[in-house]
Amino acid sequence: MHSTYLNIEGRVIASDLLMRKFNIIYIGVRRGVLSCKNRVILLARQGQPKLGNSYLNDGFLQRVLKRILPEEAFAEINSDLTGLGARCVTEIQAHGDQVESNQPYVKQCDAWGNRIDQVVMVTSWSKLKGIAEEDGLVL
């Protein structure tokens, strides 16, 4: 038997079998409320997770690095990774959000029809590149 699903914003809410069992006929969603024939189902929206410093939250990685690295090297790397973890949560995350919401595109012609073939992208791309170079992630 083939089953279809009530899919709202990419989330499967209920199968058609479940909807038939409870006599639910999908009408629409407005402001977090799923309207159905004979029923109203409130949909909870999940908030954005609060990210912390992923290096400081990873005790296993810190213990492994402390065990295998000389003491001076661990002290230097530990401070660098702590800073990078903090930077990821703040600055890098903000630039990453900008990059994801503003994808680069090719502008082929200017306003007068002249061919220019220019790649247009937000400044966050170059800022992320600069951050990667500063932190030694790329050479």
C-alpha cells in the first residue's frame, strides 16, 4: 500500500493513514497553526540552537592533544583553538549566514548591454577568506 505524507516546510507531520484514522483533511498552515477539517493542530516552531565554543565543548579533543603534544606546543595550540572556536560562534557564523543567503552570481552585461562577465558576491566571501588566512587554515 502506497502512503503519502503531510509535509509542511520540509517536515513530515503525519501519514495519510493517520490522517484518515482521525478524519483529518488538510486545509492549510497559517502562523504555526495547521488547519484541518474538524481539528486545529498547533505546530511548535523550534528556535535556533545556541552554539558555543566547539573546541571548549570537546573535552576528548583537548585531552588527546594534551597527551600527544609537548607542553609548550599544547599551550600555544590550545589558546589558538580556543580563539578560533570563539571566532566561529560569532564572526564566522555571521559571515557564513550572509554567504548562504547571498549566493554569488555572474553579471554578464552592464546597463548599456556591454559584456562584462563579472562575478558578484557579498563582501563576507572575502572576509571569510581573510579569516582563513589569518588563522592558518589555508596557505
